[in-house]
Amino acid sequence: MTATATRAVTAKLPVDLPEVPGVLRGADVLASAQAIAEVQLPSGMIPWFPGGHCDPWNHVEAAMALSVCGLWDEAQLAYEWLAAAQLSDGSWFNYYLDGAVKDPRLDTNVCAYVATGLWQHTLVTGDDRLLEQHWPMVEGALDFVLRWQRPDGSVRWSLDPAGRPESYALLTGSSSIYHSLRCGVAAAERLGRERPDWELAAGRMGHAVAHHPDAFAPKDEFAMDWYYPVLTGVVTGDDGRRRLQDGWDDFVMPGLGVRCVSRNDWVTAAETAECVLALDALGMDELALELLVAGQGLRLADGNYWTGMAYPEEASFPGGERTSYTAAAMVLAADALSRTSPASGLFRGERLPGGLDLAEPYCECCAGGEAGEAGETGEAGEVATAGASGATRRMPR
């Protein structure tokens, strides 16, 4: 097979498939997972679409959907590709294409997400072996990320190809890292290891996300900055419900889905599915179900989903694009609402350690000086000079 050839999907393991009555049958959810597996390359890399590029965050999201639907061989192959591609400092490049590096930036959030994926796979399968095998990968990734945590608790979002860190943090990125750190702590405890530093770092990060929006670059027009603090378990309860209600009219097109950007009438299936997860985490079941139904307007007969749809034209946007991470987000949303897999409560905080809220003295001057600045000329700089870097899919930057 050539590097761009797709894989044939054959035997499936007998698992209970997520079903949301009147919305998605188990066969529908399996078709979406199969659509992901069909674009997976023999190396294990999962591109966005056939012939497209791959980023490690969305690669992990896709692997999580494979795990839910019992495609465990394919999921394992996905994590093996990540292990082979990991750099010596624990990071990954931003984008890969046909086995080569397409974008050599390093994105902290992208690097952290492997902890979420491997913990989810462990919960789904009840088997620690893959987590044990790849524990060094998880440790390397999270330790790399925390080199770039700032004194205010936020994390610089990326390093450029020369190893220079960006001066600002992203709310969505730090929120996702917070959840990955909690997954990392849970995984460590499962394997009888201790990483209290991760728990403390998550506590500082969660405090920044919940209480210091000025610590992050202003990206209020992006839906992800609206719901990610809820999705990742930082903002909960009444505070979370108020947050989602306050932004609802800006970001939700009734019956159609969630706008990627508040000023544009362009809904995306992935943002819609992730918002379903955020609503589910708060127990807002009726709205979660309504939004999942709306997202099916972007579903195709083969289990794929359009990445997005622009209105009033009702034109797929980007034109004709169907992405593996979009199908994956829908699988995870169906699993959460149906309470099917043992990992269905992952974004409700089930099987995760309680989050800490560690207040730090905060002032604007802290945002200028970073913990870990010594790393700017150390190993990360050397790796990046050789062409290292990594970033995310649709993250506001």
C-alpha cells in the first residue's frame, strides 16, 4: 500500500454501541467510527480526510472514537504512531502529511491530549496494557507542556520553529490541558505512580481559567472559548450554566448547530458535538439532545459529517470537506448522552480526581514573565531549530 492508501476495516470486537433513540442508532455510530478507520494510514496516522494532513490532537480524538466502537486494533495503531512520532522533548509537530512534517510549530494543548486519549482507552477496555506501554509518552508530553506554564497558571500556547514561545496563552488551550492533566493524574494512580506536580499544576491552571480571563488572549468570538471551560470541568454547576446561557444566542443557530465564530452564520459539526458534551456535563439534558439532533443535519449516509455548513446558502464549508475529527466528536457525544461505554462520563469528570482551585497572587505583570523561560534556549530550542513544532485543528490562535 502507498503512504496515502486507506485501510480496509474488517473484524469488529463485540461491544455495546452508543445509541440515542430517535437520533442515532448503534449502526450509525459504528458507521462513523468505520469512516474514521477507513482513512487511517498503514502507519497508524489518522489524517483529517484522505490525502489530508494530520495533527496530534485530532488524531487522538479520532482514536477515542475508535475505542468507543470496539475498533481497538485501530486505536492501538493510532497510539503507536504517536509514540513513533514523539520528539525527544515530549512534543509533536503541529501538522504531518504523508509521513513528513507539514508545520513545525509546537502547540502545548496538542501535545497534552494524548493523556486524555490513553486514559479514555483504558476506561473503555478495562485493560492497562496500552497505558503501561505508552506511559513514557504520556509523561514526556505532560512534562513538556508544563515547562511553559506561566506564573498566573495559564500555559503559553505554542513555540515557533526556532523554539521561541509565543507571549500569550489561549483560554481553550489551557482549559483542554487542565482536563488532560487530570486524566494524567488518574492514569498515574491507576499504574501506581505519583505525579502530584501535575495535580498542582492543574489546580493553578483551573484557577486562571475560572477567575482570570485577562490572563488569556481575547478570543471571545470563538465558540470554543465559550464552552471549553465547561466541557473540561473547570467551570461547573450554576456558574457553568450561566456561562452557556449567556453565550447561547451568540453561538447557537436554533435547529442548525453551533457557530464556529459568533459573527458568521457558519455552523460546524465538531463544535456542535463538543457543546453537547459541555451541556451533558452540566446535566442540561434537554438542550444537549436538541443540539445533537441539530448536528445530524451535517451527517452523510456513509457515517461521515460535513465539517461545517454556511447559511443561508446551505453550502458545505470548507467546500466538500468531511473530517475524521468531526465524526469522532459526534461518536463521543453519542456515547456521553447514551451512557454506553465505561468512559462515557469522561467529560462529566467521572473516574477523574477532584479538581483543585489553587489561587495564586495575580497581577498583569505576571503575564509577562514565564515560569520555564530557561527552556527557551534549552532542549526545546534545539529540537525546534531542527524543525520541531506542533499545534491544533480549529483552535483560535
